[in-house]
Amino acid sequence: MERTLKISKIKDGTVIDHIPSGKAVKVLNILKISENTSVSIGIRVPSNMMGFKDVIKIENKFLEKIELDKISLIAPSATISIIKDYDITEKFKVDLPESVIGIVRCTNQNCITNAGEPVSPEFKVISANPLALKCIYCKREMSESDVINSL
Amino acid sequence: MLKNKSLISIADLEDDDINAIFEKADYISGHMDEVLRTSPMKSKILATLFYEPSTRTRLSFEASMERLGGSVISMADSKTSSFAKGETLADTIRIVESYSDIIVIRHPLEGASLLASKFSSKPIINAGDGSGEHPTQTLIDLYTIRNETGGIDDREITIVGDLKYGRTVHSLILALSRYNVKINLVSPPSLALPNYVYNGIKDKLNIETYNNLDDVISGTDVLYVTRIQKERFVDKNEYYKLIGSYKITLNEVNKMKNGSIIMHPLPRVDEIDPAVDYTKNAKYFRQAANGIPVRMSLISIILGD
């Protein structure tokens, strides 16, 4: 059987490809998926580039910037394809920004950003792989698992 | 370079800024009568917002501004202020910046001073944010090492006590990473330097960890003692056991080399025997007194006299 048949094509929507194997469910958890949206997930799909990868296809959904930024944190290798009428109209890699603003909460309960002040939590990306963020306010570092838990 | 800038972290300062602060502090110390007469900060107002108890730091900032001829406004008590009514720090700062030319803030949460600086067009000085930084204490510490031992480079500095919660220690170690020094950290394992501080400086500093002060005391130029806080211990017996093994007495002073000094950010409780106060090594009261010229210098430079 051909690999492409394992996950059916979608007419309109978004394909998130090249997700590190095992992270598809985490990626899905951070996306706002409405109840009537069809989602196909491929887990441990063989990949020339990555050995194995995960793939998510979401019908009739186009990702917002904040969702792309969240994906970049936990799956920095991911590629996004926008599908319209079965054709790829746009394809790009997610972009891990230098600063992460308003997406992740600081895990330090004694950080001023957790005290109801009118500011967005802000982090510098100090390492992409493994992911590590540093809060610009309290200077504490967050690991990938801290980040995933607070997304 | 520092004119109209906030001082949130010691990392905000260039080496030249630190030297300029020290040189001006030297000048102020030597020309106090002239400074008092000319009142260089006349018509300027310094606001102190202390959300945590402090005696020395607040009085020292207020005395420094008064000696420069400026005025001081203060939040009477954070328990009765608008903060207690639920006002955000951001709103308090927006108001206080319209009343003053420079704001000194101490707050129990980390990052509070940085947040304040984002809501103020006036310079903010961090006087301690949670277990974060206390950069003016660090300037005073560096100034004391420089003046009492004739320099900072090539010194062996032993820091003993609570390295986990002590914000003065975190700021000091960060600042010392600019200099060519050897640092010995002496603490019980439960009060060791946190990884997030250690990771930031381990590649820049010659730094070693010890459990026993005797391993390093004879080679030490600067013995920096910090308070082990009783309230951190659930089991008070554990505190008394610990404090005994890190207490500085004449016995320890006798093992120190000629010209070496003992510092402490104060308040001191049980860590240094009062008998040590009368030795020539004890410089902690001088260190506290240095708070005045150093803070006078900093305020003058930021407000640009």
C-alpha cells in the first residue's frame, strides 16, 4: 500500500508535516480545534529526512499566528501546507522566534508576570534544541516540558 | 551613559559605568562639605516604594538624596497603601512617576522593578525584587572590596552562608564575573547557589563549591558572610546545628591572612560573633556606611547633576 493512502487527502485546510515523532498529540492539544472539524493524524510515519515523523491534517482550518508560534516551540522542524481545493497553495516552515511573548506563562509563581499586572509574559529563546526559554522579568529558565505544560 | 536610565540589574551597567560611579563616590566622600553646600539635586524628588520591610536600604537612599539637597517622598506602609486595595504595580508607578524624578522600589516578586521601568518615563532603581537582584548593594560590595583591599582583580573571595535565597549574593556573583577573581562558595547543600544563577556564570568565573569554611579560609582575601534565615527552616534544631558550623568567631579570624577583610550585607544575626567587630578584618559597618557615597553617586549620575 502506498504511504500517501494512510492519511487521506483533504480538500481545504492545513497539513502540519515533519512534526518530531511522538509530538503530534501535544501539537493537537495546543490548537483550537472546534468539535465539527475533521482531523487525521499520522504517528510514526516513515520519513527520508527524519526517520520517523508525525503528520496532522485538519480540514477547513487555517492556523492563526499564535498557533504557529506555539507549534514552533514544541515542533520547530514542522512544515505547514495550506490546502485549497486539494492543491497546496502555500508551504512554509514554522519559525521559532527570538522572543516568545504572550504565549507561555512563567512557571515561577513568584514572578511579577503571574501577579495580575497588565503585561504579557515574555521570554528569550536561549536554546532551540532542546528548547529552553528565559523569562525576561524573573530570569528563570523553562525547559521544553515546562513550556509544554504551560501552553 | 547612565543618565536617565533605570538600574534594574547589575548587568545593565557597563564596566565604565561602574568605574564612573566609584570615582564619583570617591569624590563625594572626599568633598562632602562641598556637596552639602552646593545641593546638586536641589528641586529633584526621589520616591521610595518599599513593598517589603527594609531599614538600611530605604534610609540609605533617603539620606543620600537628602545629602544631595533633593527631597524624598515615601509610601508610608504597603499594608495601608493603594497596593493593599488591589491596585496593580503598573498603576501605582504611572501615578508616582508624575510626582517624582526618580523611583526606588523594593518588591517581594521577581521582575517587579523591570515591570515598573516599562510603565515609567522616570528612572527606576531596583532595591531588591524577591529573590532576584539588588544591584545597588552589589555596587556597595564591589566598592568596599576595591577600597578596602586596593582592587578587585586577583582577589580570592569566599562567600559563605545562604547562597540559595540571598539576592545580594546572586547580584554579587553576577558582578564578580566581570573581574579576574577566584570565588569559593561555602554553604550547606540545602542552601547552595541555584542552578539558574550558576549556569549563567560558570563559564566566566573561576568558581568552586565547598562544604567546609576551613578548606578555604587561609587563602581568602574577602570573606563575604550572609545571613542564614531562621524562617527558612521548618526544624529549628536544624538551623541551630547549621549556624554553628558557619559562624565566624575570633577562631576563624585568626586563620585569615594579613589584609583580608570580612563583609556582610547586614542585618547580622548569629553569623558573626560580636567579638569579631573589633578586629581590623571587620569591614561590614564600613560597607554599610559606603551605601551613602555610592548611592549619592548613582543618583547624581542618573539625574545628571
